Amino acid sequence: MIKMMAAVCRRPGMTHAEYLAYVQHVHAAISNENPVALAAYVQNHVFDAAFGTTAQAAHTLTVARDSVTELYWNSAEDLQATFAHEHVRTRVGPDACNFSDTSVALSLVAEEAEQPVTHPGHGYGYGAKVLHYLRAAEGLTLPEFFARWEAAHALALKHAPDAAAAIRRCVHNRQLPQFNPMLAYFGGKDAPIYEGVGSLWFDNAATVGAFRAYERALLAINADPATAFYRPDQSFFLYAHEVQIYRRDHGYTMAR
């Protein structure tokens, strides 16, 4: 399975609450009129975030994000069929101007790599989620970045036991660069393409703050040139509530 992830900023003049109401109840309904070949559609509604590590170094395009869209397909052919479909070209895509500042959209196509956690949860419906956007360290190939990231995750769980106790699930979303030419669909023509996004689930908003200890462990591991894997100054994370909009095996399932 492959997925497209789009971190979206609301259009000027729109409040965060107005934006979330629109994407969940209006834009999602337009998409669900004809899901085409979609396997699943998830919205992540952001309620807090932090960008970069210093004001001077933070990338100009890591602006505040209001949500992250996750679209899933069973194959590359299904992805391509969806974006080529008339409903997507004439109904879904054009609706973006009603809620999105497309000039700063950030997107990538990725595959998921499940990572072990110390105290896994069961099923879905966790109360809070972290989306950790990572820029790979300079000079690393994608396979090197993915391998070092995986190793750093395992070490971070050992070095931050309180965080390890709170994380219920972790997925590494690994960039599939062959799809980068398609990313203009969401806008952000000059936006950087992130090599990876870590998704971490927690029981609720009260425990999601444990991510900070996990992040500090990653930063310590990253400080060693032998294990460095990402650029903290150009990376950021979002705290969000996950809202399921559609699953093909369940049919139309827009959350309320």
C-alpha cells in the first residue's frame, strides 16, 4: 500500500475552526461522492506544533499547519487512476481554493514501515497522534537515512522510558521519490520534499507530550556524526487528532 500525505495551511481570512469544519464536512463529502480507487482517506486535525530548533534556521516553509491529509491506495496504478479521474480533476481538486493556502502546501508520497514500540495499543481510535516531519541529513542516500532513522527510533525508546511507555504505535512514512513529480497537485511548487514523516500514536492529548522526551533522545542520537540522520533545523512536528473519512472495506464512513 502507498499513501500521499499533504500538510495543509488554511487560506488567509479563515480561522482554524472554520478550516477544520470545512475540510471534514464539506471537502470530505465532495471526495466521498466518488472515492474512485482510494483505499482510505484520513484527516489529521492539528491542535499544537513546533517548527525547527532555532528561529534563524527554521525553513521558511515550515509555517503553521492546520491539518495533514493521508490518502491510501493499494497500488501505483490506483493512485494514478484517482488523480486522472474527472471527478478529482473537476470537483475535488478545484475545491482546494476554498480552504487551502496552496502556495505553502507540503506533500510526499510514501510507503509505511511499522516500527516496534514497548507498549503497543490494539486496533485504532487512539486519542492523539504526532506527525514528525524529517529532512534527511546532507550526504545520506534514502536507504541510509531510513536505516539510521529506524536504528535511532529503537535507541530512543531505550533512552526515554517514559516516552516509550506512552507510545502506542509508530510508523515511519518513507518517501517514494519516483512520485515526486506528482506532488504539484496540492500546490507548494517551491516547497521542500521531506524524506520521511514519523507517525506516533498516544492514548490522548494528555499523554502526547511524552513525545518531547522521545524527540530529545532522537536529537542526542543525531548529534553523533556516526548516527546522525536528519536536520532538526528543517524538521518539525504536529500534534493532531486523527479523523477517518473513508475506508473502502467499510464504505462511506465520514466521522462526525
